[in-house]
Amino acid sequence: MTDTLLPAAPQPLEKEGDGYFRKGCNPLAQTGRSKLQNQRAALNQQILKAVRMRTGAENLLKAATNQKVREQVRLELSFLNSDLQMLKEELEGLNISVGVYQSTEEAFTIPLIPLGLKETKDVDFSVVLKDFILEHYSEDSDLYEDEIADLMDLRQACRTPSRDEAGVELLMSYFIQLGFVESRFFPPTRQMGMLFTWYDSLTGVPVSQQNLLLEKASILFNMGALYTQIGTRCNRQTPAGLENAVDAFQRAAGVLNYLKETFTHTPSYDMSPAMLGVLVRMMLAQAQESTFEKACLPGIQNEFFMLVKVAQEAAKVGEVYRQLHAAMNQAPVKENIPYSWASLACVKAHHYEALAHYFTATLLIDHQLKPGADEDHQEKCLSQLYDHMPEGLTPLATLKNGHQRQHLGKSHLCKAITHHEESVREASLCKKLRNIEVLQKVLSAAHQRSRLKYAQLREDCDLLNLTEAPDIISKTEQEVEIIPPQFSKVTVTDFFQKLGPLSVFSANKRWTPPRSIHFTAEEGDLGFTLRGNAPVQVHFLDPYCSAAGAGAKEGDYIVSIKGMDCKWQTVSEVMKLLKSFGKDDIEMKVVSLLDSTSSMLSKCATYSVGMQKTYSMICLAIDDDDKTDKSKKISKKLSFLSWSTNKNRQKSASTLCLPSVGVTGPPVKKKLPSPFSLLNSDSSLY
């Protein structure tokens, strides 16, 4: 969605339900949320253009020596900085467009803050993966076109996930699939020349890296953002809806916390440890707010113990939002957090603290201790409501004395009014919050309710006689917690499992090219045994048997027999297949695992970002017996070098073809170079 406002429709997939799109994705849905994401994509492009122009102007200012030119460049820089600031303010407006993400049910509640999805550019896996399959695994890369297409379709689907559990599972499945792809195609010693670009969700600044970890981290961020959008969408007028909202925000906090702990060196502001820590706090605060709403949903009865409970719940919400607001104002988060988010956190902190004092004032003013009432229970509740009682007052004496109760209750009402006035003032200072109509109505109604109650009890001497109300101890019956992501619940099949078991056939291991071994079983004896799980290895090889004479070595992995792939077969299955040929000639292909720590003779992996061909490779074979004969050595290199000229086999996504080595005579000692050079990965930020 970054390159075009309306993403290209993916290739038709297996039909699921009534649609042809992958489950959890609908790129053609024209919802308010999708339109908002399209606006975000367009803004990202404008911000990118402005950043590039500003960088060019700054470079020109450094290089210019003419004073007139420098003055002109400074003037242009001021305009560019102004434009960039306006674009970022517009992006902040999208981040605070909370109404789009809220439930469609009419609700008189303060909106919750969702996170917007990170945007990305298209990535073509085909060239790099097909080359790597050919070079590293010595297999026909054309046989894996469908798997590569499935991977690219899955990535495209993850750009427009549906706002439900299916969308989360879609992102989670791609994240797990990236783990398989990383193990099979991304060796730790080299860059693959594949560029991943993601846009910062808060600033719109793009980040590009040749690192699959950036892709994985961004998918995790979007998974957490999707949970926040699910939480804000829940119907907060029903117990089930509020329960789902609490669960969604706790899971969002879990994903973002997992991202913070797993990817410690992040290249973008929205995924920095400090920012992620604040976002985790914000999700837990919104989960606590939903818990308070759940407690109030049946209606707040004007009953002593109920009011004590609700007052402490409100104090808990006010406390977590006060801590959140303090965290948002700490460097370096303060520079990048949307101002409207920090303002809303401050508004909610004052609002819920005001509610706590209002409910406390109500239980003191409206409830007189009557004969036969549970004095001990009420005294205990009142004593636990404060960390300390006002000077000269005791819980039991206050409960029994109506004048003291009313006096303390009016003090709480005055403090509630003060907090309400502060919340209204903070909301009026932020332009974005002034435009949220439901927020203004909720704050105004709560403020008016406290003022009316105080007006009924007000006396002329209150200004001199009223003492400051003590702070209320926060307490909750449902403590919110971080729920870590449960990846095990999603079953994902490795797209490239045809390459073989990942424990052996991975990017960080090297083998010889497949060797063809032609042999026969002498009197039913193969001359060797097998061991290991899939793939099986040649074990206890008789040096005088037919297989040894054909070039088999102990420890070789059997990859195919008579053209039948054996990489996933067990020992019993391979042995049964070998014995089924009887005295007939057997063709078996094997590979030998090379020492990954040995020095590599061939240099490869020359790549250029933006070029169609990401790298090329030349494999050299060196005959140890003829090292001193230079001309003979060159001849051996040229004889082993094989370029494919068959256009039917060489697709546009493949750049070369490697041969398989057939051995028909006694094994010749050869020293094969590594297909990869050890490149230092200086650009990795993870």
C-alpha cells in the first residue's frame, strides 16, 4: 500500500468460504480503517520526498561557499522544515483518529487509542531465493516457483489484515514462516542483497535494511497494533465486549513487550526499546480502564461497599494513566510520541482521579451509620480507603458523626471539581482532542455532576473550614497483566520443506554437490548400514563393497534413490527401498557435509541493491594432485564451470546453473571450495 493507494489484488488462492483471498485478509474492503491506512501510505510518500529534499539542501549548504547561494539554501531549508512539520502533524492527526477504530455501537465513553499499522514496500523474493536454491542446495530452482509465489502472496496479504482473530493468525503465520525462510536462505555470514523497507508508524520516516530481522520485527509490531484495533472495536456496552477488550489490550502489550525484549537494537523510533516500553504501558492502562468500565457496567448502586470498590477502581485507572503521562514526557520518547496521545493520557489521569473523589464523597455524604449496621466492616473499608486519615479524624468516629462525614465529603467534592477542571483544560489545549465530540461530552457531564452535588451542600464558610481531602488508595479486583504471544497455537507448514529437514538442509551448512553412486547389492548385502533420522546417513561402509568403489563415503547423506526423493524418509523406509531392487543396479545420490569452519577458496556474493541480479557465483574444482601444474589447474577449473544455455531451464529469476557430479570410478580426492564468501555484516542493526 506504500507504492500505490490501492494495492494490487493477489493471485487467486485456494477458495476459502465465499472469497478468493487468503483467510484473514481482504485488500478490497473499503472500510474507514482501510481508507485511513491509504491516507497514511500517501503521507509516508510525501514525508519521504520532503526528507530527501531536506537532506539534499543540507548537503548543498555544507558544500556551498558563495554567500548568496548559502542564504538561498537556508531559505529553502526553512520552507522544507515547515512542510515536513505540517506533514508530521497531519500524520499525528491520523494517529489520533480514534473514532474510525471504535465500536459502531453508540457509547457515552472516552475513546481508546489504537496503533496504526506500519506500511511497507513490495519485495521480490524470486530472484534471490531461486539463485540460492540453485547455488546452495544444487537443486532446480524452477521446481520451487509455486512455493516462492506462496511466500510472496502471504506477505502481500499481511499488508491488509482483517481486524479480527483471523488477521492476527495471518500475521503470526507469516512471522513463523519468516523463521523458516531465515534458516534456509539467509546465512549469518553474508548479506543477500534483498532490501526491506518499512515506514515508521509515528513519524512516517522509512527504514531500509538488507536484514530479515527488520521484516520480522515490523510484522510483530503490526500484530500488536492489530490487537489494539481489535480492542478498540469491541462493544464496551456489554460484559463480553469489555472482557474481549481487556484481553486484546493485554495481548497487544504482550506482543509489544516480546518485540522489545527480542529485538533490542531497533532501526526505527516506533520500535525503539523506550518507545515500546511506553506503548506497553499505554496498552495496560487501557486494559485497566476497560476493567473499570466492566465493574461499572451493571450500574453503580448508591451503596456503601459498592462505592468504596468503584472509588478504588477509578483511583487505580487514574494512577496508571498518571504514570503513563510521566513516561511519555521522558526523553527520548517525548520527541516522537504524538502530542495528542500525551494530552489524552493527562486528561484521563485527572478524569479518573476526579471520579474516585466523587464516589468517595458520595459514600460519605449519602450513607449514615445506622444501628445494626456492620460497623467493623465499614470501619475497615474506610480505613483501607486512605493511606492516612485527616488530622483529628478516626474511621469509626467519622462514620458515626454526620457533621464530620459531610465535612470530609465536601472536601472530596472540591478535589473532584479541581481534577475535572484540569481535565477539561488539558483537553481544550490540544486541537485534536477538541475535535473529539464524545470526549468533550463525557468530561463536561462528569464535571457538571460534581458541581451540582457540591452546590447542594455548599456553605459560605467552606472556603475557610474545608481541609484538603486525602489521596485515595488505588485497588483493583482484576489486575491486568501482559499476555505473551502464543505462537504454538498457529500451525504453519514450511513452504520449502521439499529442500529437506531443516536440521541438516539450512543456510549455515555446506555440502558437496550431489554425487551419483551406481552400485549393486552383492548377495543381498549392500556393504553398508544406515543411521540417523531423516535424512539417513551411510554408516559402517565396507571399503571393498560396490558402493565404496563407486564413490560412497561413510557419513554421506542419501538424498535420492533412482530419482525418488529420500530426504524425509526414515532408516527403515530407505533400507526397504534399497533392498527392493535385489541384484539390479542401484543409482543413489548422496551429499557430503563440508566443514563450515574451513577456509573458503572461492569468492562470491557480489551484489548491488537495485540490480536485477543480486549476486553471481563461480564454483572451482581444484585437483590436489596437480597443484603445481598451473595450466592443468586452469583446465580443471574451466571443465567444472558450467553455465546453463537451456532457455527452458533458465528462467528470469535464475542467473546460473550448477552441475551435479557423477562418480563412476574410484573416488578421486578433491577439495571443493565453499559456494559463499565470508562477508562481514556491518549493516546489521539487530
